[in-house]
Amino acid sequence: MQPGSLARHGTRCGRILPSTAVSGALQSAGSTMPEGHTIHRAARDHQRDLGGRLVRVSSPQGRFALDDLVDESGRARLLRVEAYGKHLFFVFERRRIVHVHLGLFGRFYRRKSPPPPPRETTRMRLEGDAVTIDLIGPTACDVLTPKGMRAITSRLGPDPLRADADSAPFFDHVARSRTPIGAVLLDQSVICGIGNVYRAEVLHLLGIHPETPASAIPEAKVQSLWRLAVGLLRRGVEEKRIVTTRGLELAKPRERVPRAEATNVYGRRSCRTCEGDVSTQTLRARVVYFCPSCQPRSVEAQQFAGLV
């Protein structure tokens, strides 16, 4: 293997690639930021590989200082890896935390130890006795104190994937907000971890038009929205990908759903439910996919769009 090349067993945790195949699917839906299930799966995998162990921490790219993190040998004990929405926190001893936000282009690469020399663009390398994790291209990768971590998480809404999630602030915000629900679901200060794909799919499965003012949605349906988001995100963690077309439970473990059958409306030309045309529009500077037939505009949504 050439220096810097990927090991065959390498696991990539980064962009969700849209469907490129077959009937009804678009050739490209554009680059999308990793959603919460990707980050939580990365946290689980990194905890399994490196949690509780001494690891050698380095920044081949030289983009952040390690002086307060590592000892004289360049190592530190990784206590745990924690996900919150789209943010990942590597909690080390000595009250130091490495915060990572992958953004659009960040990726983790898993290699066997001892690893080959890192690429020059490697932002962070975590080298254990058996496994090495390389991070390339993140939006953020910096060393924090616990206070710095709290400053980040305090700005975020509840994360449906966390065991300690309190959904009450989300319900309260929705009940008071006239903002379109399609925009609310991408506001990480209201609910964190949901991105373009889950936003489109959750609203489709509940028959809600993305322009519907949040407060116009009945309370029972908002509760269903939360439960559906929890279920789909959890399954995304287990499957390592987004699949929204087979209900909350797969017929058999690790069932492989073809990429073109993984979503109902996102990245598609035709709706998998009714086979009608899928529409797209820009909502608060983000493109949203929806089916006009399955998700008809409510009177409130028509008013928001200026149609009545």
C-alpha cells in the first residue's frame, strides 16, 4: 500500500451521497452535510476503537495546537467520544476536549495500526495500538475546555438521538412559531441533527407541506414528527445510511435497500408513494424536496406563499 492511500477496510464517515441510479432518482441532489445519524455512528465506532485508551494525537496539517492536550510522548487518554447533533466531541483526560464539525467535506478514515504516513491534509490523527483514525477536511477541529463544550451545546436544541434529550423546548418553539416547519427543522438551535434529507422525508411521511407555519400543525402531529425523527435517525445509526422507505423497522437485520429505493422524495423526480412529480423550492436559502400530491398546501401554507 502506498503511503497515504486508504486501507481496504477504511470506513468513511462524511458526506451523504445522493442517489445516482435508475427510475425516479435524480442524478445528483448536490453535496449534503452529514446528518445526526452519521455523527452518532462515528462517535460509537470511535469509542469502540479508542475509548479508554492512550492514543497518540497529532495534527499533520499543523492547524491546531496540542500542547495542553498531550503529554511529553505526544499521547493522551481518550475517555469517551460524544455526539451532539452534528458536533462530535473527543473527551480526553486533563479536561481537554477536541471538538469536530465535519461540515460539507469532512471525513474520517479508519486504518489499521501502525498506519501509513498521513496525508499532508490530515487535520488530526488519533493512533491507537490497533486502530488509527484520520480526519481530513472538517469545518472545525479545535481543542476546548468543558466550558467551551458547554458553550457550543447550550446553543443547540434537543438532539433526538441522545438519551438525555428533552423534547419540551422543541414542542414549545413549534407551538409559538409562524416560521415554516421546513425551516424550523433545519434550525439547529431548535432541534439538532436533522438535515436536508431527513427534513424532506419526515415531512413527506407525515403529509406536511414544508411551507406550513409550525404553529399551524396540530400538537399530536408534532409529537408524531418527533417520534418519527427519533426512529428514523436511530435506524440510520444502525444501518450507517438513510433509509426512509421501509418503515421504522427493517424486515431483517442489515437489509440492503438499493440507493434508488432509500428515500421517498429527496433527490428524486417522482414520489415513491404516489408516483407523481416531486417538486423542489428554496426555503430560507436551502432547497427542499416535497410531493405536492402527498403534501398539499394547507390554507396557512398558501397564505405564507401569497397564494390566497
